[in-house]
Amino acid sequence: MTDRAQLTTATLALASMHCRPGAPRLAADEVTTHLASLPGWHATSTAIVKEFKFANYHETIAFVNALAWVAHREDHHPDLSVHYARCVVTFGTHDAGGSTLNDVICAAKTERLFC
């Protein structure tokens, strides 16, 4: 299976949702359950993270620009580590002290961009 596999029904359902201000921190088991529908994403103590790989710099920057547009529309912004042919995306909600449903929603929207 490649990174650009078909999106699951669960991923599409999350991607159709919108972020809400003040979302509470998810319990670790809730994060794990959501990550089951988001291949390649992993949890840290305060965020969810995935590295996306591309063929070249142009594709990387196109992805970053598209993700910036999605983040702006959702008013929920990731930390990005941008490199020549890869981008590491980290979603975490500082105010909640960890991952929230908003982070999972934005991860699903990021998956939809990548596929």
C-alpha cells in the first residue's frame, strides 16, 4: 500500500467536519482510535505528527501552500518542518495541552490534500 492510498470512510467523515474553538483535549485512547483511520500519523505526548514525502521541492511547496489555505479556513494551524522533498506536519492544540478533535480533523483534511 502506498502513502497515497484511497481514503477510508472514517477519514472522509473526519475531513468533512470543521474545527471548533475551545475543543477539549482527547484522552490517549481516543487519539489512538482516531489515528487508526489516519495511516502514518503517530501521537506524541502533545500532538499528532506525520512526514509527507514528495518527488521534488515544487511538489513540497505546493502541498505546504494548499495546507496553509486549509489551516487558515479552519483557523487551526500546524507546525511545519519543510525540506526539499518532504514536509513534517504537526498538529497539537497548545491551549488544551495536547491533541484535540480539531487536530484529528485537520490531519484528515491533510490526508485528503495528499491523496
